[in-house]
Amino acid sequence: MSRTAVIVGAGIGGLAAALALRRAGWNVRIIERAVSPRELGYGLGLAPNAVAALRDLDVADVVLSRSFVPRRGELRRQDGTVLKRAELPPRALGGPLVMALRPALHGALLDAVGADAIALSTVATGFTTSSGGVTVHVRSSVGDDVVEGDLLVGADGVGSAIRQRLHPSQPPPRPCGIVAVRGVVHGAVPHLGDCDAVYYLGRGVESVLIRASDTGIYWFLSIARDVIPEGLQEPKAIVAHLAPQFDETWRGVTAATTDLRFDALVDRDPLPFWGTGAVTLLGDAAHPLLPQTGQGAAQALVDAVALGKALAGNAPIEPALRAYERERLEKTAALVAQGRRTARVMGTTNWLLCYLREWAVRLMPIQQFVRLSVRVNRRAGTDIRH
Ligand SMILES: Cc1cc2nc3c(=O)[nH]c(=O)nc-3n(C[C@H](O)[C@H](O)[C@H](O)COP(=O)(O)OP(=O)(O)OC[C@H]3O[C@@H](n4cnc5c(N)ncnc54)[C@H](O)[C@@H]3O)c2cc1C
């Protein structure tokens, strides 16, 4: 009889884990607190390692058919001065860098998993373990209940309740000093001219406008907290506050956007270990990454594939989970550290560092920049190529 995995969280990590475990012969039950599992329409960069994981999960073709491969970009100062114009070599990373709107990725995973496997509007509040397996305590509008399985995967994001139960002495997520506004707009592609992407670097400000579908532009604005007035959180007000510093392209794209949101980015230290017994963690619950890595969703997908492989066949559960954690913990911990370093360089408000950063970026040929980012990731234990 096939075994049952209970997964908390129907984000990219939880859905990918469900697919990977099914392929490994498991039944899956997913618990999701949201009323609807559809993500809001923001964008994600999928490096070749993420695309390879999607291939393993058999959903790459669907995702790729709904996404966009940016080829030509400009690096600008906020005032529009072009610092560099570059063609992204299509196979520089062994495969293209793909941009997808979240519904393209999340929707493809969701369709593959099937709605029947997901209990919506259901919050996991805790769990107990016994020799017979795991009992997950849940709460929904019909009251308190339990869901039983042979193992539990906490894929419940950066504020994970499962992580909290496993590691009660660990501090909660803390603000990392950077806030972000993200948006998606359809029909504004002409603002980009002949570019697929425009990247802005300023003092304490980093922003990207990038095509993520045939009609859609995903944009991302990352700001050092002290660059905007204290308490300013409304995304449109932040855009209006910064707009005078930006060029016409940026102002045009952001002004046309009605779908946008604000996030104060948070950070957590890597855990000394992830799970115990028949319980483990995956994705942001295990290793939240700052968006400057561009690897949050990718690493959740890679975790899922590794988990499925470890639990394939009739592998005994606990040794398989510890083997999965051994494979993933160190690599993702190194990426957490890498994300912090990148965020510091990109979000600096120090004039001298900003000046040096601009010169470094201007002088470095794009191929070398790609090689550097591959090397930086490899040093952090992750090969983003394929
Ligand atoms: C501004 C920004 C930009 C980013 N850009 C990129 C990028 O370009 N490329 C990239 O790869 N990554 C990017 N990321 C990171 C990426 O979004 C995340 O790393 C990824 O989505 C993590 O997926 P996850 O499934 O682990 O967690 P989540 O997506 O957070 O999913 C967790 C799920 O669990 C549910 N849940 C939580 N608690 C409970 C509970 N107690 N009971 C039941 N359900 C629960 C939540 O409702 C949610 O659906 C970015 C992140 C940010 C903030």
C-alpha cells in the first residue's frame, strides 16, 4: 500500500514536493490556509537549475510555453543614463534565463497536482509524531481536526508554523533593512523600446523592469529602508515618492501598473538541522532567501526533486529525510549568506561604494558578468547552469 505524505503549504515548494513525491509512489495531502491557492501575478526569474527541476517534475514545457526569455537589456542610472547595453548570450548559463509570471509557474504546478489533493482554508496549527506516523493538527471554518500521514513536509513559507514547532528556540523572521515593491503590468511593453529588460542601480535603490510574458512586464523595486520616509508602506505612494528620480521608461511602466504590492523583506539565520523523525522542511520554510539571489523558487523546486529522489521506492522514511536534508542544508545555507552579501552591495547608500560598483559594472563584459555570477553561485554550492 502506498504511503501518505502530508504537506503544509500549497506554494511553489509545496506543490512541487507533491509532484515529486507522487512520482516516487506516494499519496499526497496538502493543507493550505489560503482560500484560493492561486498566487498573485508577480514574476520570477527561473535560472537553468530551476528549469531542470521543472523538467524532472514534468511541467517544464507548460511553464516555458507561458514564459519569456529576455535577450536584450540595459543597465541605467535612475535618471536614464545608459551605463551598459547588452545582449544576454542565450546559452551563457547552459540554458536561457527564463522569466515567468507567478501564475504561469504556480498554475502549471497546481494543474499537475490537481485541486482534489488540496484542503483549502485550512491552517496547520501543530503536529505530533508517533511510531505510526505523523498527526497534523488543523483548523478550518468547520472546527479543529487532524490529518494523518506517514510523514510531514513543512512547506509553509518564511513564517513556517512547522519550523516553529521543530525549532521553538529559533527567533522569528527579522526585517533585513530592505523593502520591496513588486508589480505586473500588461500592455506597457512599448515603454521598454527595443529592450526586454532595464535594470536601474542607484543609491540604496535597485529596480528591474523585465518582460515576463508576451504582454506582461514584471517589475521589482528594492529600496534601503532609510531611503524612503519612515512609515511609508503604501506601494503607490512609494512609487510616487521615487518617480522624480527615475527616467521616463520607469515612470511610464510603473504609472501604468495597477497590480502592485509592498513587502518589508525579512531574513532568518540558517538552521543547524531541519527536521526530526518523520518531519522535514522545504523551500522558504527551511531556508528563506533574499530576492537578490533570484533563487528562492528555484531552490524550493530543487529541494522538492531531491526529496522525491530520497523517498523513492520503499526507502525507510527517517534515513531518507536525513539524507535529503544533508544534501540540501549546506548548499542553501551558503546561498542565504550569498544573498545577504549581494543585498548589501546592491542596496548600499554609501556614495563611494555606489561609484565603485557602477564602474565595476560598466567595465565588465557581459560574458564575464555571467561567468562571475555562475562562480559566485558555485562557491555557494549551487550550480545555476545546466
Ligand atoms: C520580492 C521578491 C522577489 C522574488 N523574486 C524571485 C525570483 O526572481 N526568483 C526566485 O526563484 N524566487 C524569487 N523570490 C522568492 C520566491 O518567491 C520564494 O522563495 C518561493 O515562492 C518560496 O516558495 P515556498 O513554497 O517555499 O513558500 P511560499 O510561496 O511562501 O508558500 C507557502 C504557502 O504555505 C501557506 N501556509 C503558510 N502557513 C500555513 C499554515 N500554518 N497552514 C497552512 N498553510 C500555510 C501559505 O499560504 C503559502 O501558500 C522572490 C521573493 C520576493 C519576496
